[in-house]
Amino acid sequence: MILHLRDYPPHMDTRLALPDAGLVVVQGPNQSGKSSLVECYTAAMWARTVRGASPWQRETTELRVELPGLIVRRNKHELEVNAQSALKPSKKQADLTALVGDFATWQRTRLFDSDLTARFGTSTDGDRKKLVEQLLGFEKLEAGLKRVREDARGAESELAVLQRQADALKSALDAHPASVVEVDADRLRELEQRAAHAEEHAAALARQSGADASAAAHAERALAQLQGGRCPLCGADSRQPAEAYREQAQRARRERSEAEAKLRAARSEVEGVRAELGKLRLAEAEARAARGQAERRAKVGDDHAGAAAGAAAKRLSAAALRRVEEFLLWARPKLFAEALAHLAAAAQIWVPELELRAEGDGLRLLLNGKEYKALNRGHRRLCDLAVLLGLSGLGDAKIKGPLWLDECLDGLDEERCEQVSAMLESAAERELVIVLTHSTEIAGRLRGVHVQVLDGVCKFTGE
């Protein structure tokens, strides 16, 4: 691994090349710049610091971290990952996080800082369990379970809507049964023709009746004039016989009466034809209405079939989603129990008496049957390191980087120092372990590459 700190107080231009595996002991007094090395790492990877301060105290600060398969260069305004950069670091951060994991997981599994209180051991039982679940990728399982539940609720809601629609449409079908009304089209055309002919005939008879009535009236006037001694043609006094005019008037009356009788008969025929035609036309209107109702009923039937089919499909979908939910709920504790067994086995390699026990929604940590909070400082330190070493192999980071330990032997007695030293040296056989300490005595207990830091200057001092 290579760390390059430029204008990162107290480091002005520090380039530190370390092996990819082994134990590296960084020793220096307080405020010498040794903790800046781990802060450089976190600032480059996540633009964050262990203790929450801003990583960009200066505009000119630039950091570079090289790991096998990964080169990261970052300043306040730019992030470059494997020679690919983005002016907005947030656009590249997701790609980088996919490689090195998220900051919170790294802080709990790849860093031991005696000043931090949010350790695995000192966490609550519930927080411990959440951390293990996070490392196992259970947040993805939880997200999947949440999506399944949301989809299931959505499908059930849509099912309820479709079912209500289907029920309403079924009620509409039941309330309007199918009706069939047939009309004799030939008979209707025949009656229309008869009505037209009868009306023409009645009109002709009406004209003839009018003419006959006019003739009768004329004859009556002529007869009245003759009877009064006047000529019907010129109005002069006349003594002509009225017999001829009387016969003419009588004939005119008979013709008028016959014409009126024929007219009444014709009109009666017209009314009869019209009545029958009206019945047929009413039947035709009813038939059209029936056809329209049949078409609407067919449309309602199609809608009902569609709603019923949609409801059936949603019912199957909702049932399938609920089965997936049941499976996830069933599998979750089993997966956690299996993963916890692996974690416990990994931690017990370092401290065989350590026990991790899942109970309800929590995860208990015990040593020789005693709760973590009841242990003395040395035993707690052993538990912390054992769990840290066990956790360090978990998580989904593709590139893990070094294991950082800050003042991990501080305050331990001789026996505990030997135990911890042996644990670290054994872990360093497979990965890079960096121990930061202010004590020359503690540094002397550890076998590995030694780096001394003073006022931001790093110097290798040998094994």
C-alpha cells in the first residue's frame, strides 16, 4: 500500500510505501501526525474522518492511496479512481464505495480506535446484531423484504379495486337481463306504402269532396233564387220552373254525401294504417333500444370479464408475493444463525473462551460466561480484538485495505500485551496490519516494519 499526503497537516509532502501484508508499527508522540495516516485513508476513500472533522482544512490538500487493484486520488473538489475522474466527487463515490464498502462498516470492522466508544463490544445487544446483519448484506435482504411487502400490499389494493369493479359490473348485468325484440321489416315497409297510398287517396277524396260540396252549394243557391222568382244566371225576375234545378241540387247533395262518406272511409283507413304503423314503429324503437342495451350489456360483460381476469391475476400475484415474504421471514433467522456461527468460530480462533449468542432481537457477547460489561479492561480488549479480527473477513467490500489499530495495547498488563501481540502478528501473516502507538515500549514489543513519525515526517527504523 502507498499513502501520499500533500499539504495535510502536519504532513507537507509524505509518501509512505508499505507492504501488502505484514505488521507495520507506526510510533510517534501525540500530535506528531501518526493518526493523520488513517485519516488520510478515510478521507481519500469516503471524504470523511474517523472523528468527524472536515478532511479539507486547506484548499491545496491532496491525498493518494494505492492498493492492489485500486488507485484513489482526491482533493476537496475532485475524485479520481483508477485514473478515471469526475468533477463532482459524488458521481464517482458510488463506484468507489462498491469497491471498498461503506464508511460505517469499515469503521467497525477494519479499525480499532481506543478513543471511540461505538465499538462492537460496547454496543447494545441490538446494535451488535444490526452490525452483523449489515456486514452480511442483510440490509439488502431487508430492502428486498420491504419491496416485496410494498408490492404485495399494492397488488392486494389493486385486487380489491378490481374485485369491486367486477362485483359492480356483475350487479349491473343481473339488474338488466338480456331482452329480445324482433320487428317484421317487410310488414313495416308494406304498411308505410299502404299509409302513403291511403293518404294520397284520402287527399284526392278530400279534393273531390270539396268540389262536390262547392257544386252542391251552387245548386242550392240557384234553386233558392228560382224559388224567389229570380234568374240564377243574371238575377232578373224570372218565372222559370225550378224542377230542373231541384234535381240538380238533389244530385249535387247525393254526390256530396257520397264523397263525404268515401272521405270518412278513407280517413278511417288512414287512421287504421297509421295506428298499425305506429305500433310497428314503436316496436322498431324498442328493438333499437334493445339492440343498444344488448351492445351496452356486451360491453359491460367484456368489462366484467376483464376485471375478473385482472382480479384473478392480481390474486395470484399477491399470493406469490406473500409466499416470498414468508420465505424471507423464514430464511432470515436461519441465515443469521449460520453467519453468526461463522463469526463466532472466527473470533474463537483468537480467544477460544469468547461466545456470541443471539437472543431475540439482540446479540450477547460473553467471555467465560460473563457479560462483556462485567469484564475488566484487559479482557474487554481481547474480546474487542477477537471480534474485530473475526469481523474483518466479513462484509462485501471487494478491496478491504489494511487493518488499522490505534493504541490497541495501551494500558494492558504484560500478559495481555503478549496475547494481543501474538494475535496481531498472526493476523499480519495474511494481510496488512498497521498499529499506531505513542509508546516506544509498546512499539518495541511488536515484531514487524517500524515507522517513526515526528512533526509530519515518516522514517523507517527497521524491524
